[in-house]
Amino acid sequence: MKKVLTIITLSFLVLSGCASVPMESEVKSNQAKEFNAPSPDKAGVYVYRKDTQFGAALKKSVLIDKECIGKTAKGVFFYPEVDGGKEHTISTESEFSPNDLIVKMKSGMLYFFEQFIKMGVFAGGAGLEQKDENTGKSELAELKLAVKGTCGT
């Protein structure tokens, strides 16, 4: 029992550090948070991870239709545009199970998805949840736009 508690405590300490990813300029970040309509025939997709300490040391990949958007860290968001009028799969990596959301996105609309960390004894997984527009805009207020990046290790 003592060994298990030690492992849990050490895991928590390691995972409570901070990870970082390359960030866009403050100007680009603020422009993305104006929530303007996407380009014609496109839907705007905000994928974000709130600024919480829980799992802060973990970076997790985000993909749309199997294309890498980048890795998240605490307090960041991505804003790509996708073709409107189609189903799109928003995915995040997880050690526990596949984490995909399939959403039909209409042209001219904005969509908001929160990525969250699920902790385990030895590793942290991630999940996704679609948020309504008001919640998404509110939660993005304090976050920063990340540079589109690469996924994998």
C-alpha cells in the first residue's frame, strides 16, 4: 500500500509541472477571440484547453479529420477553419481509449470543443467535449492562441 501511495504522489508531482507549446502573437490571439464569421463555405473550430494545474505537464495532440492541429498545453487554443456542410472528426490522443467527436458543421458557424485531461495512476489521458457558443467564448477569454504544430512524440 505504501508503494502505491508513493507512486501516486510522485505521478501527481511530475504531472503538476508546466508544459508549453509555441504561441502565436498577442495580436493574432486577440483577432481569433473576436469570433468573426469564418471564410465563405467554411466553419470555424475552436479547440481549447483551460488554464488549470491539473495535468499541466502534459501536452496532448489534437487532430481534425486525422490532420494534426498541434499539441495543447494548459491555457491554449487552436482555431482552424474546415469545410462547411460536412461531418468532421475532432480527436485527441489518450492512453485510455479513442477520443473522437463527430460533428456535422454548417458553413458560417463557429464550434467550440474543450479538451480536458483525465488522470490515471501511471499516465494521463485526454477527452473532448463540445461546448455551446456562450460557454466557449467565455472560457477562451483568458487563453492564448497556439501555433499550428506537429503531433506525435
